[in-house]
Amino acid sequence: MDPMIRLILAQGMLGLNNGVFYAMLSLGLAVIFGLLNVVNFAHGALYMLGAFLALILYSYVGQWIGMADLHIGFWPALILAPLLVACFGMLIERFLLRRLYKLDPIYSLLLTFGITLVLQGLFINYFNASGTPYPGMPESMKGVTNLGFMMFPKYRLFVIIFSIVVCFVTWYVIERTRIGARLRAGTENPELVKAFGINVPLMVMLTFGFGTGLAGLAGVLAAPIYSVSPLMGANLIIVIFAVVVIGGMGSIAGAVITGFSLGLIEGVTKVFYAPAANTVIFLLMVIVLLVRPSGLFGRQG
């Protein structure tokens, strides 16, 4: 194989590994905005919370209960941490955001921004601000696999496949099932849906919890790859908003396709001009906003 092609494919795979987190996080944002019309600026902090919960379950819970040898590993954390983040998200919606729905959307944006600052401050006080490695990598996921053009870590390959499955299932449920139809109807015409006996406030709370749970799930997946840091979400949230804007605010398919695509573009850009890799996403956002302000997959008007 030509060395240049091999390099492009290798950087594309590494970029795709970033793209799965762009897709997962922008998917959660798109679900919340598309169905609830809420711009959740705390999404990055909830991603960070998911990663920290995985770290806490493995390294700290045993110490806190007097069983130092107890480690709750990656696979249980992959279920528990997103559920805990989703419950936290539902509490935010029930007791904070619900009071602001009739006000200007800027208030919900400011509220979630404030929640971000509070969460970051709490974790900076109790954990290493520069990052803590996650020690719970599953033994079965250690090592590398031969893709033909490069040796690729098994865990990162698992993350790519798992994330694609999660994104597809989420899109299918929201766009192609009766549950998704009820969710969309409940947000577009809540009074009519209430007349059919559906508890719309509960449905809204569960939807917000699901969107935040996706952020927590992405955090758990990221923990073995990146250092678990209180600022890991802050470093990513601006990119995620750019992904959502490019894909189209509220578009589920747009968030997923754009997230994966921009990860690939970012990776391949490093082959030709590495300094541009950090800005290519924002350059594309500017171009898309000039040409199609509603985003590539958003509805016009």
C-alpha cells in the first residue's frame, strides 16, 4: 500500500475516534434541543461527570465503604454512570429548567452555564485539575488489532463500533417508532397530547434525562482514552456546538452524520496541514452558516 494512502487511512481512523465523541455528545444536544427547544450548555460538564463517576466507582467507592479491594469495573460503570447522570439531568429539568420554559430561552442557557461552572468548581476542589488516568481498562480490551494499514487499539475500535450502534438505535427510536412520535407530538402540541392521557411533563423529564445520559455514556467511554479532568467537557463543548450548528439544530441524523464526518475531516487535515486541524471545524461552520443557515440537515425557515 502506498505510504501516503496508509497515512491518510491511519489519521482517518484516529479522527474517527474523536468523531464518535462529537457524534455522541452532539446527538444528546440535538435530542434535547430538537424535542425540548433547550440549549443545554451543561452538556460538556455532564460528559465530564460521566467520566468521573466511572473513576469514582473504580477507585474510590471501595475506600469510602471500608473495602479497599473493591473496584467497580468498566462494564458495570458503562451502565451505572449514564443512569446516574440521567437521574441528575432529570432533577435539573424537574426542579430548575421547568420553571424557565415560558421565559426567554437565554435564561435556560444561563442556568445550564451556571450548572457547568458549579460542577467544574466542585471537581476541581476535590480532584486533580490536570487530569487523572482511569485505571479500569478491561483486560479484554487491552492490546491492538491489525487493520491491514495500521495497528489500532482494541478499545478504541470497540468505542467506534459501540458508538455507531448507540447513535443508530437512538435515531431509529426517535424517528421511526411510536415512542418517538409521541415525544415529538408532546413537544409540538402538548395540550393535544395531554388530551389523550399522556403525561407530557414526565415525558419531557425523561427525554432530558435521556439526552444527558448520552453525555454520561460518552464520558465513560472517554475515561480510558483521555485523562479524567474537571475541564475535559469545557474543552469539548464549543466543538460540539459547532457540530450541532453544522448538522442543523435539533436534527438527530444531522448531529450523528456531522459528528463522525468532522472527526474524519479533522484527522485527515492533520496529514496535509496539522495546524489547521484545530480550526477546520469552525471554518466549515462559518461556510455552512453563510450558505445554509439552518445547517446541512436542518429544516429551512
